[in-house]
Amino acid sequence: MRDRHGLSPALACVAVIAGSLPAQDPREALIGEIATLYRQALHAHETNEIAAVRAECAKAYDRLRMALPVSTGIQSLELARAGHALAETGWILGRSDAEIVQDLEAEWAVLERLPAPRHGAVLLLDVLSKRLYGLGRAGEVADRLCLAVRGWPCNTPMQAAKRVWLAVGVARSLLNRCRRPDLADNLLSWAMADLQIQSPWPERLRRQLVADEELWIVDRERLLAGDPHDCRGELHLMRAFARVSKGVGLGQHSKTWLAAEDEFRRRAIEHRLADVRLDLAVLWLRLGSMERAESEAMAARKYYEQRHGANDIDHNGVLAMDKVLARVALARGEPKAISGRYNQLRAQYDPARAQQTNADLCVLLAELQFAMRGHGPNLDAMDELITASLAAPWLRDNRRVRARLLHLRVRRQVFGGDSASARAALAQAGVLVEEDQLLGAWQQALLADVARADNEHAEALRCYAAAAECVQAAIDVERLWTLDGTLEAFQQLHGVVVDGALSSFLELQAADPGGAAEQLPRLFGIIEGFRDGGMTFGSAASMPQHALDPHAAAERARLVMAFDRDLGRKASPGPLAVALRHRLRGLNDELADLDLRRLLAGPSQSRDLPRSLPQLQQGLAQGEVFLEFLCFGDRCAALCIDASGADLVPIELTKDESQWFAKMRERTAEDELGHSLPAIAQALRASPKLVDYIDRAEVLLLSPEGPFAAVPFAALPWSEARLGEHKVLAWVASPSDLVRLRDAHPQAPPPSGRLLALGNPLGKNGVSLPASGREVVAIARLFAAPIERDSLEGARFTLLLGAEATRERLMRECRSDVRFLHLACYATVDTEYSPLSYLALSDDAQGNPGFLHTWDFERLAGDYELVALSSCQTGIGPVRGHSAPASLVRAAQAAGARRVLGTLWPVDDKEAADLVIRFYELWLKEGEGCAAALAHAQREAIARGAPVRAWAGFCLWGEPR
């Protein structure tokens, strides 16, 4: 989200202050002088006549500090506004954030001694949070902001209405700067309840709200801005944003966004509707849905562009959307689009006005310039931009932005082959990254890049491992506490780390095979540390259960002890580290009762520490080979592991083969598979080492990422037949997942337990899947006693068919004794944002759609031998970095399934039923292993001439035995 505060409204604020003071107050002249100084500051900023006004501003600060304690006639609100105006003036004129913070803290001390200390506190704390944000310390005022709003006097209807609007502004600060979505959500929920019990707001009150609270709305919309519909819409909007930031899926709160939109439409407030689109664009960008982010950004930008020039907010709206569109172009890696967005933003960038636009803009411009190397301006322009930005007074205390700029300079110098200058820049940045895990991880990754440029590959891998460990520790904190929205940044960085480590290892392997063999366990740890945690996060936004996991309490305690231990080693730990430690301790107490509730509710999975390479090798049975397919940049490799050895094998792809991979998900028709599969098999067979590992395997354990995740390996042509005719195949989320499953069940017990099966659900249009009904009935008969064969319910099974196949009934019947969950229905898969994927069940009694989303699997958590998702594309989903797809299959695994049967593409109802029924017969009745039973059923389909699409799309994820 964005900060809607502009400079021109603040100038109007000062004018209001000057006219609202009592005439007898001795500081009336001083407040008037502050207003004049503010105007002069704006003028000096435009004309570069800053030095003289800066001197006058410093004098005004001194006089105000002396005058504050000696008078009680002025209200604390006016004092806070005066301090706010002086802070903004000082910022324009180049005062450092540290100096402004010192003054604001002194004024806060004065306000606390006045009779109504809370009355002006919100405004003062808001600007204080803005300045502390530049110092990386905004979280220090989060609790004070909440208390200030709740302590706001509400003796009149005006004060009560004002308090609700203040909650909106403070929630924005808590989200944007303090990174406290939990506090924002609580405050907004409280404000919503407060608004509901208030009397209707008359027009006079609304007009005064607009004037007093500076809602920054112009023309005819100004008279509408104070309307309760507008306020309620803002509350809905902010609360939805807060809950998504906490880790709750956007899909769960789409109704909240629609409610916000509805409130704004009631009063035809177009500006607010554009704000909804702006916020959604930023959210979709964070969540990785580039197509949706681009669509919302274009729509919002169109509105803001029409209003460009009307006020500063519309200009900032255009700029905010241009930044979103630039991020989309960067994520897609489209040189032409990147160049266009760079030119668009560069035209809006003025180093002298950068504090008004956003310090991050200069970082984004530098990133765009680096991404355009060879396609855009000379990289010398990037050096000039970074140098000018680092010299700007307003950036003097902003450690994070300064460090990010220095890190971009290092990347540019490494690219240019100047490793000596890169090392010097890293030494300069090292002072700025203390107490910041994200920046510290970048520092280690860049040290690795420099070492790699100097052909010091062992040192590079050591630094990459340090960066990976740092990021994993940060992800642990994010997963357990969801402190803020920086998880995506950490995931992106870990992708960079893994890419660099793979490239460095292959270069070392070519130069020194023996040295590479020694470093392979370290490379495995770098990859596995994120494959394991990252896949947990593949559906993190949809399943916030990790914060409530009973095992998380121990992990949180472990992390708090680690923080304490690290802080104890430092003579003077930084304020951010101290604040974080207190925050973690507080959250331990807050979540203790939730942990207890979850523990009483039943079993739940927890993410254990990643396993090592030797542990994986010890867990592999004779004849099992593990193949992890990796994509980095425009290169591919396979990590091949069996009980006796391991190797990283490069896979060379031609341009045509790469295109087949890129379009694999779309190529499911028989003629297209006939072209693509031989090309993929040819690329794999071009590596003798990889062929050797595959040929000596009886069971292939596959962990594919990127385009490999959509490859039907069983259908690959191999030795005059299909690979599935020679081998048993199973997909595993990560090596650690497999090791944990086998640690829990060293010997594969015979499958037993109760079946809950759902089939042939009916939607609004009455569309049915009759073969899916036949499928679940046939499977239920495998569990039924002879006397139950013709029944729809028995001692060991429950069937939900047709209108009974609802979401509510499924939740109710999913008891602790269910070991087999079989869902045969339609599926809709979102390949950009997994929480919007769902299984389509029957509508409920009120006609509401029976969608079973990924987050609903949390309510189905149990201890399953098998979850079968006999639907279309349940194994497909968005891929972030080096992780498996965030699919419905992954949601089922997170819910406690040892094995999941899923699909890679749309499947025919009848063909699917025939294959799945035979799979259950071979597994449950004839005693074959689970993966072997699926392979046997597929071979029978091949023998009877079934097309590839009828059998190759079914895969088994998890324990193959």
C-alpha cells in the first residue's frame, strides 16, 4: 500500500493551525512564522534556495522547543500539528531523520505532560513513524500509535467519528511502515465495531471531518469523503489488506474487497475505487500474480492519469502504478518492456524531489538499468544515478536504501569484471546491514558473487551457504510469527542464492572434479534448505496454520533463545535486534493459548529441520534413485542420488527443446505430446551420467521444479518403450519430506483404515460426472464387508454422492479415523496464485458454490495413508523460486497425507475412473506397493491401447512403498 499524505495538504494544515489558536496565546506569532517557513521551504525547494531557509528553520525549532513548556493555553492537537509541519519542513530542507526524530521525541515528552496527552498524539506519532521508518525503527512506535487512537477523547459525535478515521490512518502506518499487520487488523476490527454503534453523521459533521482530518479529496468528492459509507469502505479495504499481510489468503477475503468496493460505489467515489485497484495491484504483485497485478495497475493508472495535475495524490498514484508495472516487467524478464518502464519512471525522477516521490524509486531505477544491460542505457548511467542518490541529504540516515544501492553497485561491478571495486563497495555496505537479516543475506550472496568472479568457487559456495542459512532463519521467523510482508523478498533472494550456488558448483566441477565432490553436501544443503521450507510456503498465504502449529511453540522458544544468545555476544546490540527480541517474547505469550487449542484439536504436521545428503542416502532403499531436476537462469541440471553416490549432472537444452518445456502444460493433446516427449527424452539421454542413474534404478523418486514439474515422465520414450514400462515412478516434494515419512514409518504397514469418498457433485448448472460416481462406489466396495456391498455407507467407508457431496458434509464426515480421502470432482487451478485454486463440490442448501479451496485443507488435517484428488491438474500450480508447484496436491500433503494421487492435466471422466479403480484393486487387494500399483495400472492401460492422455497424467506424490 502507499502513503497518501502529500505536501500541499500539509501546507493547508499549517494555515489552519495559524488561524485556530487563541489570540491571547503567546505562541500565536510563532505558529504563524512556522506556516510562513513552510511556504518558504516549498519555494526554496523549487528554486534551490535552500540554505537560507534551512537556517531560519533551525531557529524556529529552537524557539519552539523553548516555548513549549511555558504555556498551557494551547491545545496538544495544535502543538502536534505544529511539530508535524516543522518536521516536514525540516525534511524538505535536508534535516536528517535522526535530528527530526530527536525533536519529535522531545515534543512527545511535552505532550505526555499536558492534561489531554492523547489528543494530539496520533498526528505526532504518525510523522514520527515516517521518520523512524527511514532509520529502520518504525516498529518502536506501533504500540503507542494504537494506544493513542484508543485513548482519543470521544465525548462528542465529532470526536467519535474522528477516532474511526484516525484508525484508518494509523492502520496504514502500521502496515506500511511499522510492519505490524496483526495490530492493524485488531485496530480496524475495533474501529468497525465502533462505527456500527455511532449515530448517522450529519452533513455539517462530514464537512468538518474533511477539513479537520485532511482526507485529501478534491472537487465534488470532497463533500462525500466524510460519509460513513466512505469510512466503512476504507475500513473494509484496510482490514482485508492487513489480513493478507498476516498470511491469510486473498481468496478468503475477496468478499471484504468487494464490500469495500460496494461502499464506495454507493456514493460514486471514483477516487476510492481507484484506490481499491491500486491496493490490489500491489497485493497481486506481492503474491506473484503478474497478470492480475498488471491488469489492476493499468486500470488504476488510467484513472490517476486523467486526474494528473489535480493534486499530488493523483501524481503519486500514477507513480505508484508505474512502479508496479516496472516490477511486473522485471519479473517477466522482458527487455523491451523493462526499457519502456524505465524510460517512463526516469522521466518522473528528480533527485532534488526524491523525498516526495519515494526513496525506493532510485533503487528500482538502478535495478531496471542493471536488468537492461546490453538492451538499454550504458551501465555508467547506473553509476551516476547511484552516486547522486547516495549523496542526497534526505538519504543520509536511510540505512536500508543506502545498502540496497551499494549492493546494486556491487552487482554492476561484478558484471563489469571489477571485483576489487566490488569488494570495496561491500566493505562500505557492511556497516549498514547490521541487524537487518535481508540485507545481511544479500551481503553474503554478493560476497559469493565476487568470489565466484575471482574463480574462488569453494569460498563462493561457503558464502552462498551462509546467505541461505540467514534467509532460512528469517523465513522461520516469518513462518512462525508472520511479522510483516517481507517473506516474498526472502524467497526471491534465496532463488538468487541457489542459482549462484549451482552455477559456481558446475564451474568448480569443470575445473576440479575432486573439489566439487567435496562441496556437493554443501550444495545439497543450500538447495534443500529452501526446497523444504519454500514448499511449506508454497501455500503459506492460503494456510496460516503454521503460526498455530503445536510444534511451532518449541521452535519459537528455540529462536528466542538464539536471539538472546546472539545479543549476549554483542557489546552494544542494535535497537532493531532488541526490539525484535521483545516482539518475539510478546508473541510467544500471545500464541500460547492458540498452540494449546491446536494441540487439543488433533495431530498436525510441522516443518522439521532439513535433512542432510548422508541422511537421504541412508533412507534410500536398494534400487531407489532420487532425481532432483533444477532450473537456474537458462540452464538445467539434475541432482542424482542413490545409496552409494551423488552427482550434479548438467542438462543441455537446445532452443527448440526449451520451447517444448516452456509450453508443456498446454501440450496435452495426443499429437502435441507425440512431438514434445521425444524432444525431452532426447535432452535427458544426451547426458551419459544421467542415463546411467536412470537405467540402474528400479524406483525413480522425482523432485522436479519449473517446467520439469509438468513433464509426464512415465510417458517419456526410453529404450524402445515408455519409461513407465521399465520403472516405478513417484514424486517427492523434497528429500526431507521423504526422510521424515520414513523416520515415522520405517516399515511400510499394510494400508488400513476408514475411507471417505466424494464423487459426482452437482453445481448450479446441474453438470454431473457420472463416471466419478461409479469410481467412488467401486472403491468403497473394496473397503466394504460382504453384507455392505450394495450400501452407500458401511463400517469402514462413507460415500458422499450428488447433492450430498457438499463442503459442509465433507468437513463433518472427515473424522480422526479416516485414513483414505478420495475426491472425484471438477477442479479449477490458478497457475499464478494457489489460494484461488479449488475443487468444485455440490452447492449448499442456500445455493452457495461448494468450493474447496487450498486453505480449506487445513480443516481436513489428519493422518492419511492416501488422499486421492481424481480431478484435473491437481498437481499443477504456481512455482516460486526453487520449489515444487504450490498445488492442490501440496495442500493435501500439508494436511497430513503420506501419499497423494493427483494429475498433471485435464483428465477424461471415464478414463480416469477405469485407471483409478484398477490402481486401488492392485494396491489394496493384490498387495502391491502404492507406486508399483499405479505403474502396473498404467502398463495395463498401455497394453490395451489407451492414449497417453488417459494414463500418463496420473502421478503419485509421497511415499512410494
